[in-house]
Amino acid sequence: MYAAFGWVDALVLGLVQGLTEFLPISSSAHLRILGPLLPGGGDPGAAFTAITQLGTELAVLIYFRRDVMRMLLAWWRSLPRLGREALSVDAKVAWLVILGTIPICVLGLLLRDLIETTFRTLLLTAIMLIVFGVILAWAERRGSQTRSIAQLTVKDGVLLGLAQAMALIPGVSRSGGTITVGLLLGLTRDAAARFSFLLAIPAVLLSGFYMLLFKREPMSGEQWAMTLVATGVAFAVGYAVIVWFMRLISTKGFGVFVVYRIVLGSLLLLGLGAGVVQ
């Protein structure tokens, strides 16, 4: 975390994290773009992003608590009978979440140096915002939107896991990537979003705790306090956003998010080209 990081930065970034984590517009891109515009004047860093995501992931656990508990119990009960009888829907989804988490864990460890440096360039962020915005629009038009989570297969789980791994690059969006691939696989909007949130739980928790336990750059007590406050803000705002988002996609499409991504990415490219943004 950069030296000039202060309470204003922490509060604003926590708010933005909560607002953007669950929308297909890339929370990491917003934190990366906004960081240099705040009083601290720098990139908040991959560690701050990962830790504050623990707050938003707590919001997911609370919102989907019944689904998560049902899946955990079904998964546990399936262990003695694995391979000998058909899995229940909840057990199958739990195994698919585990399977889909492997790509981001492996790539996250192998590419951790690039994630904290090269992948965080604003030029790459702008390009990813635009490109994956266009792909999301295409996926919503092309997808049949007829399949439920219960119809997911092992192949689907792998593809959705690879889609989530692309979010290691700011601008792609964890939810945006998995929702896009989910739509291409024929999932309904609700099913794609729901599985996206469930799939993110182990990945975000592992990433956040990895940063907490093995973070290379030391932080002062005050910096830790600011990070924890930002995490709390992200949790409160994130929960409200989940409720709103799940209601929105039941009747509306992703068009507004596509337009937002393209406009933001284009403005960032213009700013970089004009030298307004460094």
C-alpha cells in the first residue's frame, strides 16, 4: 500500500469496492482507476483489493446462507458415496464450485508477480473494460437463457472456473467473466449470476487470507485499521448491492453495464492518450 494512503482513501475505496464487486463492471478496475485520483495519489494495490473483498464476500455468505449451508451439508454427505451413486443437485453444485476454483488458485499463485505489477497497468485495464463489455453484450444476445444451475456439467464448471480466472486482470470483472460464459452456456441471467456469486466465495476467501498471512509489504497499525474499516464499508454497501442486483436481472438485461464499461474504458483511453491520466 502506498505511503500517502489515508482515511479518506480507505473510506472511498471501501465504498467503491462494495458498489462494484457484484456488478459486471470490475471492482478491481475501479479501485485501480480511482486510487491515483484520491489524496493518497497511488494504486491501492492488489493486497488492499483482496482484503477488502473479504467484506463483500461476507455479504455473499449472508445473502446466500441457505444455499451455502445446503450445499456444504450435501457435499459432506456425498463424500462416502462418491462415485457409487448419483449426486444430489446441491452436492453437484458444491463439487462444481470446488472444481471451478482450481484455475484461479493455480494461476493466481503462478502469476502473482504479474498480477501485482504488469496486469495493473491502466492501458490494459481500459482495454479489458471495453473488450469484455462487448463480449458480455454478445453473450446475452447469443445465449439461449434456458438452463438452470442444476443442469451444469463438469465441463461447464471448468469453463466457468477459467472465466473467473480471467478476472486476475483488472477490467475483466470476476462476475462479468463468469456471467458472460454462463450466458454463452445457456444459463438464465439469474442462474448465471447466482453461480457466479457462489463460485467466487472460495476464491475470494483464499485470496484475501493469502494476502493477510503472506503479504510481502508490511503495513503500519493505522494502515491495517484503515483497511479493516474499508472492508466493513465494503460489506455493508455490498450486501445492499446484491439485493438490488438480483432483483434487477430478474426483469432487466445487462445492457446498462455494457454501456458503462465501454464508456469508462473509452474515457480512460482518451485520458491516457491526452496525458491527463498517467
